[in-house]
Amino acid sequence: MAGQRVVIGVDSSTQSTKALAVDLATGTVLGQGRAAHTVSAGAGRESDPEQWWLAFDEAVAGTGWADRAMAVSIAGQQHGLVALDAAGRPVRPALLWNDVRSAPQAELLRTEFGPAEIARRTGSVPTAAFTAAKWAWLRAHEPAAADRVAAVRLPHDFLTERLTGEAATDRGDASGTGWWGPDGYDREILDRIGLDPALLPPVLEPGSAVGFVRPGLALRRGALVATGTGDNMAAALGLGLPPGQPVLSLGTSGTVYAVGRERPTDASGTVAGFADALGGWLPLACTLNCTLAVDRFAALLGRDREQVEDGGTAVVLPYLDGERTPDLPGASGLVHGLRHDTTPGQLLQAAYDGAAHALLTALDDVLRSAGESPDLDVPLVLIGGGARGQAWQRTVLRLSGRAVQVPAAGELVALGAAAQAAALLTGEPADAVARRWRTAEGLLLEPVARDGEALERITDTLRRAGALQGAPARER
């Protein structure tokens, strides 16, 4: 259409790259592209960044608008360690957020600084997921590779730099490294893990452009490129999220978060004190085991993921990749309370319950960290790949006691990146762009009575397993 202005938003996630071409004026999705990634299934979770670049090019071209887009932005999976040599090539596969081999390094950081102090500095108590722990692991286990590193990037930084030739990151994704705080990179933490700050990209202000698309790519040469951000920050942008509105995202990992007015510093480690992609904060709790873990239980039981049944007393803790919330990186899955009359459908429902439990018990902590009072009258926004599943919807309704809102818009991470790209052209804040596009509208499910008995069974099983170190069950 003559005069139509189009932007492209990209979501480079753990499993694939998704790209959306979006009409700047209306938010209408005009074209979509997708390309898969491969993740190692060995001792850790790794991925070759070069395949992300190939997938980016394929997904963007697949939108059908690559040669006409006026601006682009890339959102990426958080925490991943991309270590590059002097030529800008990876010295090894990237260590992904769900690689828990760096748990001892995270524990050492917590011990050396103390949870309260490191939370004060960076907003978060680091776990194995954080990039700082991954760099410390690389220095300890592959020193020859670490010595070759000339640049350290997050996944979205790597792609943005390939696109523009300019090194940059944003405050949202930087806040998940474990070495950044409101005053910038923390030199003492970097010294402790042996990382030269000169290897890190500058952190640009919200709303900035990194540069322009360089020649020879699928995208139009000279198109503006935004800073990009982490996937959770982009999803918050894509929803146009107002302060205090809780979000539960069901994907490979599970997250619960809210935009906050206050900077979080949770010394317990339950809530990560992330920055958002604007000027505020995004307190967040995250689990490693969510939709993939539940799907794995469905496969083991020989059932479709929707074939759940009510009743029964079984408890499933689906910690198939260790766990982040609670912080149990060495954990494995646990099934407790089986009886002769337990059905496969009840066991599958228990896997859903176990996956949702940690996120929902962290929800009030997230809201308090955001400077908000927990309010059951505020709907819980449900997003991610699992949000369309009826079994997931019913589980969240039953365990949360809240109304649940399921936005009609899909691919909210890519849509948030598109809003960030659009903001470069309109001068609006990116969340205002998304609200103008009305991205959060969709299905509203009325609340049901909270299933306190199921929540108590899971909490009691965690206590018996030692996961709560003898702490009493919390009243909910």
C-alpha cells in the first residue's frame, strides 16, 4: 500500500526466531516469519550463535516486508553468554539461561558478597542462570577459550551488532547479567569474576537507536535499529503494561512479573530485580520447568497435553532441568502420593499444578517488590505458548483465585520489539505505542475459588523434600 509505514520486531528465543512485520499506524501484523534453533542436549544447554544469525535472516525475510521496513528491533532470550573473538566470531557455543553448570559459581558470588549486598548492587541475588555465573564458569573450566575472548555479549546484543556493526545493549537485558546496576557496570563484581569491562557494550538510554542496517542483508539498507531488549522486557512492552498489572508467562521457562515504580532488591533471591526497557523496573520470578516439562510428563503417560482429570492426591515437582525457583539447580523430578486409584489424567494435572505452583506463590512477592499491594481483583495476564491451552488456563484460574486475561495478540515478545522500533519513528514511548495498538485486549476468564488444598499438598511435599529447608508452609 502506498505510504504504508512498516516496522519489524524480532524474538530470538531458546528454540526459534520469530519475526513480525507490523503496520506502524494500526499495529496490524502484515507478515510473519519463523526459523528453528538447535539446543544441545548434553551436559549443559548450549547453542551456536551463528545459527541465531542465520535464523534471524530467514525469519525476517519470511515476513515479506524485509526490503520495505523502516525500523527494526530485536528481543532475545535473557542471560545467555555469547563470547566472541577479535573477529566477532563465537569462541564456543553460547551458554544459555537454563544451563545450570554454573551453580557453584553463582553460590560463590552469593557467599563472597552476601545476598543482601549483591541484591543492593545489582537488584538480584544471582543463580546459575545469570551471565556473571556463566562467565565465572567459563574462566574456571575453559580458561583457554576465555583468554581468546575479545567481546562479551547477550544474545540480543550479538544480533544487533551483526545487524549494524555497532556494539550496544539496553538496561533491561543488562540487568539480568549480575554485573549491572543503576550506576552502570559494577567494577568490583567484574573484577571478582575476572571480566574486563572493556569487553562489554555500552548501555544506551531507553528509546535510543543503535544505528542503521548495514548493506548486504535481507533488511532494507539504512533502516533504523533500536537497542532491543530481553524477552521478558519486550513482552511487557508488547502488552503496554501499566504498573501493578501482574503477568504470568508460560513458555520453555515460566515467569511472573509486573512493572514497578520502585527498584526491587529482594535478598531472599525469589524476585529478580530487573530493569524494564523504559525507565522503570520489572521485578520477576522465573522457573526453569514449565510447558516443556509438562509436555514431557504427558508424553511419558501417553496422553495429549489436554487430557487431564480432576481429583487425586498425587504431587508432581517437574524439576527435569534442575530448578531456579526454588533455587535447586541439582534437583530432578519428583512424584509423590501415588495410590492404586491414581489415574494418568490426575498425574498429568499434578504436573501442571507443580509447574504453576512456584510462579503463583511468588506472585505476591513480585507485586510487593514492584511497590504494589497484592490485589486479587486485578486480573492476571496469561501469555506465552501455554496461554492458549485450556488445561493451563484452568490450572492458573484454580490455583490463583484471580480472573485471567488472555490477550488475543500472539508473539508478544516480537510485538514488543516492533513497538520499540516504532517508537524510534513516532517519538512515543514504546509502551504507549502498544497501548495505541490495543495489544492486551482478549479473552477474560472469571475467577474461581482458590484450591488451597492442592497448594498446601505441594508446599508440604517441598518441605518434606528439603526444598524449603524446614521452613513452614506459607499462608496463601
